[in-house]
Amino acid sequence: MFSKLAIFFNQPKKRNWAIILALLGTVTPVVGLHKFYLGQPLWGVIYFLLSWHSPIPRIASAIDTVWYLAQDRDQFNLRFNSSLEDWALPRKLDPQQLEAVASALRELERLRLDGLITEHEFEQKRRKLIDC
């Protein structure tokens, strides 16, 4: 159970989930989930504890929702996914490697159409080629 939670919290944060969780905090008693999701557990606890006595965390959640909506993907990633490996930097593609992958994909497609490999095998090999 805890390993699944650790995997969930170590994955790249998605802006849509942050928006949904922040919006959820404005209309339900569950306030601060978006802060836990974004790796800010102290703020999540503060939002949750203050929600018992005042409407301030709900207002702050509404402001967070608008703030996340106003950010573009790169700004959000810079703020909340900065530990990820160079997400903002485009990959430098080697033209020879790109051509080799393209020809391998064409060959795989030909094998699939000829019935020499199954759809499942095609998909596995295609994903392996693209991930290289």
C-alpha cells in the first residue's frame, strides 16, 4: 500500500490533477489535498487544520485553482516538477538514429501487415523502439 503511494507521489505532477484537487477543496470539507499531491505536506496540514475553524483555506484553494489555471504547462513544471530530468530542454535528435528508428518501424509495420507478428508483439517492439 505504502509503496504504491510512494510511486504515486514520486511521479511527475499533472496540472489537471492539481486543479481538480484544489477545486475539490473549495466545495467539499476535504481541503489541502492538492498541497499533499504537489509535495507540500506542511501546507496541506495547515489547510486541513484551519478548515475546521475558518473559510480561509477554502478561499486559498479557490485562489490556487485560478493560479494553476493561469499557468501554462512549462510554468507549472518549473514550479512543481523541477526535480525531473530536463523536462524543459528539448532532446537533440541524431538524424541517423531517427532514420534508423523510422526504418525499423516501417519494417515492423510490414511484418504486422504480412501476419508474421501479432498486434501485441508489434506494439511491444514499437514502444521499445520509440523509448530508445
